[in-house]
Amino acid sequence: MASRVPIRVHLDRILLERRMSLTELADRVGVTIANLSILKTGKARAVRFSTLDALCRELNCQPGDLLMFEPGPPDDEPEPLEE
């Protein structure tokens, strides 16, 4: 069973505030609609800094506007760090 990732993505809220569609954003940042949809629905397991940079540039926002840490109960066994 996959553990809960405590990072929440607020892309839907930012898009609504900017009155921008996912399709328009995808065209502007050069990311597929499918990948942005995965990010928007919170199913992404990782985001490249280059993608985050492009999103912030096009949405005129800071990374903290898009991402929020919402801690929950600790998992029984933490995932090992990648080296």
C-alpha cells in the first residue's frame, strides 16, 4: 500500500484565480496536459525543479503558492532516502 504524501498541490486554485485553463498552462510551460492533470489531482510523486520554475513563471507565483506541507500521522516505517 502506498503511503500518503503530505505535500498538497494547489494548482486548481491558482488556475481558477488566474482564469487559466489547464490546456493553456500546458502550452505555456511545455508540459503535457496529462502530466499537469496528475500534478493537479495530487497523484504526482515528484516534480522537477525546471517544471516548478516554469509553473511559477507562467502563473506569476511562488512555489509555496502551489505546494503545501500537511503532515499527518507518521507512517510505521519511513521510506529510505535515495542516495
